[in-house]
Amino acid sequence: MKVNFICDYCGGEGQKRPQHLNENKRLGHRNYCSRACMAKDRTHTLHTECGSCGVSVEKSLAQVKRSKSGKVFCSRSCACSYNNKHLKFGANHPNYDGGRSSYRERALRELGVKTEFLGRVGLIYNLSKLSIDSMRAALVNSKLLENYLKLFPKAKRDKCIEDIMVQVEKTFEQNTLGIRVINTLLHQYFINGGKVTEDKVNNTTFT
């Protein structure tokens, strides 16, 4: 079922399905009563001044209306210059907190996500704690383990898995790294000549 609406170009009346009108509103698009109005609106040009340097520019009406700042620019350089002067960045931004995006981190903490390592590497977080069986499966199928075994052919695969799983089980409740602890323990195991001690694990991996 179609409903009546007012054309954003000519002011005349048109008809569209409600879902199309709602979609255009959500995306910030204009509604037209005909293809002719849409074409005229998009090709109609205005002569105005660059919002940064003041040089005369010619822009379509649609471009002018899409501008959130109400300004149009002659080049990307001028647009960046204007944004740097007028938009809030760094310490002037309301969410600034010592160089961190405090809004994002607060939101993640409220969800129960550990944020200590955000910004260092790309991470996948799981809000449900992994089981010990899942940790063992990850270790057994670890490509990092396979690579280390190629570098150290005398190392025993089964012994390595069991030695690491001993530490995983001992420190399971304090683990703040989730599945990433497997790679950390693998590095420690082979770097330290085939052993990994609980005190070193606690000092370098857990909080």
C-alpha cells in the first residue's frame, strides 16, 4: 500500500510505499515524485564559495544539501583544512581520556570484555569463558606448535602438550587472555628449553 508524500524538489505530491520512505529517511536520501525531479535535483548546480579558502566553486544542489557542516569545498585539501580547524580531535574531543577512546572502552567493559590489550593486535573476544577442553583442542591443533616442532625435531609433541596443559589448568581461573594464552605458553616453553614454570607464567601472562 502506497502513501502520499511531498516531493523534496518540486513540492508536488507523490506516492511511495512506507518502507521506501522510511529507508530514505534513515539514509538521509531525498524523496522525489518522478525521475525527472530526481534528475533535475541532482544536476542543478549552484555557484558558491569554498568553505575553507573562499574560491568560487560550482556544486550540485544535492552535494550542498548532503554537507553536514553546510559547507562545500574546492578540494580535499581544503576540506581537511576546515575539519582540522573546526572538528573536535584529540584532547578537545569529549571522549578523550589520556589518548584512549574512553567511550569505546567503557562500553566494552560494561559488556565484560577485557580491554587491557586493545590497540596492540587484532583480537576476537568471547564473553563466555572457554573450557579447559577447548583450550586443549586449540593447543593440539595449533599451527604454532607444529612450526616449533619442525624447528626442534627432538622435542616430544605429547610431552609439550601435557606440560603446557598443566599450567593452563593451574592458572585457568586467573587467565585474562583467553585462547591467546596458548601461544604465549608455547613461546615460553620452547624459548626456555622445553619447560614453563608457574611463577614465570604468572608474572608475564596473568593479572
